[in-house]
Amino acid sequence: MGFQTLNVELPDALVERLERIASTTNQPFDAILLQTIRGNLPPTLDDVPKQYHSELSGLLKLNDDDLWAVAHVSTDPRKFKRHEALLRKNTERALSPSERAELEQMRAEMDQLVYRKSFVMALLKWHGHDLSSLIPHASNGIS
């Protein structure tokens, strides 16, 4: 990995805070600054498998209200319970060909939902939003 030297003006309070973190953690200032920048970059399509790029690229254009709407999309509870039942059944015995196809389809849908919601949540976090309202209080599937 190559490096470039940049001259960036930062507020004194921010520099002092980064210096305190570096001192407290016994790490070089540059390492703390680099870690801070890396940890706060917006998500990009490079962060997800190519098969989801076309769907997720549209999310980059949404306003925050629309992103929140996507973040609150839930799976159908009946579908989630069926998915769990098939997973359990798969550990107990071999699934029939139709059950295996159903499980594979459900797994693909679940993966798509997880990538979509994770990407949206990363965008909302990058936009400065508090995501605590998205933490489910009861575990009844992906909400």
C-alpha cells in the first residue's frame, strides 16, 4: 500500500483529542488518525459482493427519509419461521429436493436483505444518524 503526505488543517480541539487517544492507547498519532479516517468512510459498493451492486447502487442516491424506510423493512414473520424450521430440519436429516431449493431461495433472499439493510445502516451512520432505534427489543427475526 502506497502512502501520500497531505497537509490538512484540523481544529485544535480535534488534534488534542486525537493526541490524547494516541497517548492513552500508546499508539502513534498517525496510526490513530488513519484508523479514525478508515472507520468513518462512507460505505461503497467495493464493500459488498458484486451480485448486489446494481441493487445497492440505487441506495446511494436516496435521501435520509427513504434510507430510514429501507432500514425499517422487515421479513414476513411466517417466512422467517419457515426459514428457521428448514435450517433445523437440515441439521436433523437430509432435506427433500424441494425443501433444499426452498431453503436456498430463502437464504438468498435473507442474504440480500441483510446486505441491503447493512448498507443502508452504514449510510445513515455516515450521515450522522443515531441507529439505536433499529435495535430490536425482541428477537423475532430480522427487523
